[in-house]
Amino acid sequence: MRTLDLVGTRKWFFLFSGALVVASLVLLALPPTLRPGIEFTAGTTTLVRFEREVDQAALRAAYADLGHPEARIQSTGDREYLIRTSELRVPDSALI
């Protein structure tokens, strides 16, 4: 029966693991970098549920009229949308 000498080859495992860590850090620094989520960018997340069917393009146009063309609108169910924008001021949120 053959034995596998894992302890004797530990330096190769450490070198391989270290190379993977360094490569991962380099790849994280190169474009396209990770974009911080709304939790880290002081944005507003709104979950909107409508009684009637509403077109996503109409929602996008309404947010653009309010000065938020960057709004990301995502359908989450039947007549339900998750809307992410930059931080809304009080007058903006009162209009929605």
C-alpha cells in the first residue's frame, strides 16, 4: 500500500494557495472592479405594488421626469417592482 506524503509537500501547497490569493487580489483591482451596492452608496430602495398593470417603461419615464434617469427598475412579481435610485430628497419621495 502506498502512502501519500502531504506534510512533505506542504510548501508546494502553501505556494499554490498564496499564488491563488495574489491572483485573486490582482483581479479584484483590475477593471471592471466591484461596484458597491445600494447599502454602501446612500441610495434609496423602494418596493412598489400596484393595483393595476403598469408598464416598466412608464415607471422609468416617471422617474426620469423626477430627475432620476439612473433608476434601476426590476419586476419582482405580478404588478410589483423594486426600484433603486440615488438618494431621494423629501420632496421627491412625496411625489412618488
